[in-house]
Amino acid sequence: MYKTLLAVLIAGAMVSGVQAAESHVNGYLFGHVGQADYDTGSFYSGVPGSLDEKDTAFKIGAGVQLNSYVGIEFQYVDLGELTFKTAGFRTRDSADGLGANLVATLPLDRFKLYGKVGYHKMKYEVTEKDGFGSWNESEKEWVTSYAIGATLALTPAFEIVAEYERYQDVADNFNGSGFDADVDLASIGLRYNF
């Protein structure tokens, strides 16, 4: 009788421990570096000059894994620059900001697949220069982002990450000019779980 009761108590403690481990809230830090690609549609079409819509970008942040499937992240992202040059004129656009993501994760042993949806306060800044001087304008917009990615656990604490993310309407009719831009970010990163 006592052995049976002891076995039931041990089994119950083990099940409770497993359930607690599955629902245990974990924090993590992350950093990514990659390439941003500005999508300006047809805004520069037919305009003579040199357009470079790609640049190095990075992001850093912290997250909370609420359970095995759902997490929340807070991040800073710098999407690099777009540059356009023509005779006697140059423009440089940049975007950066702070935001939050809701993360849905599918754990597969050492691998995880995930999708994100985010909301960010982004600053879009345009600096223009010609033979008479330079000037800049900026505006801040709330923008949505979407991402898919995968992680591979190197150890329980460290994971490498590959991610593709889109920031929608980073520039939306910028200061009434008709200029729109979305930015795609392909990145690799490192995640530290604690």
C-alpha cells in the first residue's frame, strides 16, 4: 500500500514538474545582422541616376517565451540606407525604430520554426544634397512587420537564427510627396536564453 502511494506521489510530482517546465516563462536576448532591401515601387523608374536600395541592417532586442509556442519581443531595428545619385544631386534615406513582436513558435527538437507579427514606431529620414546645400526631412509612422524564421539550438542557452522580415509602409506618402517604401530584411543572428 505504502509503495503504491509513494509511486503515485512520485509520478504526480514528475508530471507536475514536466507541466511546470513546459509552461515556465523564459527570457532571451537577441542580435541580428543582415541585408535590408528597400522596395520603392516605380518611384525612381525612368529617372537617370544610380539607385542603391540595399544596405547592411541590424536589430537587437529582448523577449519573453511565455510557453513553448508563444512569445513577445521588444526590439530596436536599424534598416540601413537607400541612396540615389544623379548629376549634381544625391539623396540618402534611412529608417530605424522601436517595436514589439508577437511570436508563434513550432518547436521541433533542436530546431524551431516561427512566425512573427509586429508593430513599430519607425523614423524615416531623407537627406538631400545638391550644389546649393543640403537639407533633411523626417517623419515617424506606426508600421506593421511580418517575419518567418528558424532557430537551431547549439546549447540550451544559445541558438543561431535565420530570419526574413518585411516592414510594411515604412514611408507612406512621405511628407505628401507620393513616395512609398517597404523594407525587407534578411538576417542571421544569435539568441541567448536565460
